[in-house]
Amino acid sequence: MRFFPWKADEHRWVQDRLSLYLDGRLDPHEQARVEAHLRACATCARSWETLRWTVQALRALPPVRAPRPLVVRPEQVARAPQPAGWFRRAAWAMAAALILVLGLDLARSMGRAAPGPAAPAIEAPRSMRAASEGQVISPIPSPAPMFGLAVAAPTPTEAAPAAVEAPPSSAPLLPLPLLRALELLLLFGAIGLLALDRWRARRP
Amino acid sequence: MASSGSSSEETQLIAAAQSGDLEAFNELARRHQDRLYHIAYRIMGDHDSAADAMQEALIAAFRGIRKFRGGSFGAWLTRIVTNACYDELRRRRRRPQSSLEALFVVDQSPEAEMTLPPVEGPEFYAERQELADLLHRAIQSLPEDQRVVLVLADIEGYSYEEIAEILRVPIGTVKSRLSRARMRARDFLLAHRELLPGRMRL
């Protein structure tokens, strides 16, 4: 090859294909080109012979056996379903809590629809501000007039000024925005935990 | 190459393992154990690490066996074992030890003079262990990606296509990694020619 300097990178080309040549993975044209070069170039021919020798020796390596039987013991996988199950159980607990809270919500708005002693007057002032904000964002039809009645009803003399000062309260237990936030939290929490559970289950 | 002989029995064992039968799974593992262990040992380099990687792999395989949907179960297990080896190597890298292999720097070009030894014959088998030790070190001197491909191709006899499937890399990547791995292993042997058994001097 030293007589053909313009073909100097032929060595590189052949070297890059010796491994494929060894496995018989060259197309006939490439194979012929490699063989022609190996006949002409002693350096590449030597490289080829040592490479072939190395691979033959690797293939002849004696098998190595496991020093002891490798098995999976029950206690090694007993914990496996636990975390995945935990996510799912937490998701169901959240879903149950969501239904409970939604039920409370529904019961309350029904309580509004039927004015009466449903909302204790004492609770009203504490949650008034929050409640009025809640009514702005709430999609539920505003129960304000009816609620004014409900608040004012038990003790007109004391509760009336409060009802005049601010829009009437709607929350006997929780202010409305807090309730809505709790509902959203539980909803997305349950969805998120279910997604986590699926993700864990899909991992190998 | 790794397709199992008694495939209908294996199918039954797989079905049983998929419904949670650990005994059935362990029977499957036993059938593939030696082959898989050899892969792990050649990739990891020592028995302790190989056993650790195998243990991790088997646990992962049992946990994930429901995701096996036909094809070669042996190749599927091989994929899990090579992944476990990568994980174990990563873990070991985080707590590195002084590497003996760093002392064996390949500094010789393949153009060195040589006489080719016979690969067959009684002398070959007599000196097999010495050669095996040196070859093992040559494998360990390779970068991980090249080592894994070399082990799967030349130790386990998987085809390029099977390796691409197992490692989920393009076939061109398999070809180039294998080519570089073989060249490098050869250069390692040439660089440590004096350690080769007498009749095998390259």
C-alpha cells in the first residue's frame, strides 16, 4: 500500500470492517474489497489474524457457573406489592373523603334552599368574609337572600346587624373557599395517587 | 440463540409465575441461571458483584414478569440482567475502589511482531486457565458499553439483531461497539503478550 499513497485511508476503511468481515456481515462487494486489501497489505493482514485469534479465544472461554443457586426468596418479594398497594389505598381513601365532603357540600346547599335552623347564627360572623368571597367564585346559584333569612331568623335583634354589615355566611363548618379547595385537593390527590400507582406498576 | 428447548413447559411456568407462583419463577430462573450468571460475571468482573447483580435482576424479573408478552424469555431475562449490571456498575462507580486495571494501560499498537498460536489442541486446553484469566482482564479493561456488547456477542453468541433488541440500541451501534471492543481486547492481549501462556505468544 505504501506505493499507493492516495489509497492510504484504505487501511482505515478495512480496519473498520474487520469485525463485520469476521461475522460475515459485509455485502459481497465490500467483502471482496477487504479480502483484496488483506492479500496486499501485511500490516492489515496481521491485524486481521490477531483479531480473529482474539475472538476465537473469547468464544472458547470456559463457562463460569454461579457459585450457589440463585433464587428469589419469598421475603425478598413480599414487600414488592406493598408500596404499589399503598398508593392505591391512599387514592381510594382520598376518593372516599371527597365523596364525604361533596355530600356535606350538597347537604349544606340543600340546607340553604330550605331556610331554617340549619345554619347556627353563632357561626355566621366568623366565616362571613370567606363565605362572601366564596360565593363570587362558586358556580352554585347564590343563596344569599335565603341565607340572610336563615341567619337572621333565630335571634333577629343580635344577628341582624351582622347580616347587614356583610353578605350572609353560608358555612356552618367550613368557609366555602376552604371547602372548594379541599374538594379540589382531594380530587387531584386521588388522581395523582392513582397515576403514581400505575407508574409504579409499569416499572420493571 | 437463547431460545429455550422445552418451550411449552416454559410457557406454562411463565403463566404460573405471572399469576404469582414464586416456585415456578425460580424453576425458570434455574433453567437460565448458568447462562445469565456467565453474562453477569463477565460484565461485572467478580463473583460478588455478579451475584449481587443477578439477585437484583431476578427480583426485578419476578416483579415485572406480568409485562413479559411472548417472544424469547431468555432474551427478556438477559435484558433485565444487563440492566441490573449497568445499575450495579453505576452503584460501584459512586463508591470507587482503586482499580487494578488502571495499571494495565494498553500502550502497544497491533503492528507488533507476533507468531500466531494454535487455538485448538491439547496445549491450548492445558493452558486454558491462564489464557482465560488474561481474557477476563481484557474484557474488564473495556468501557462498559463495549464490554456488554462483546459479552453478549462473543461470550453468549447473540446475533447483532438480538443484541440490538436486548439493549434497545440501533444495530449500527451494536456493530461499532463490537468492532471497537474486539480491537481493544486484541490490543490488550498484545500489550500483555508476555502474560500469555508460552505456546500462545501473539
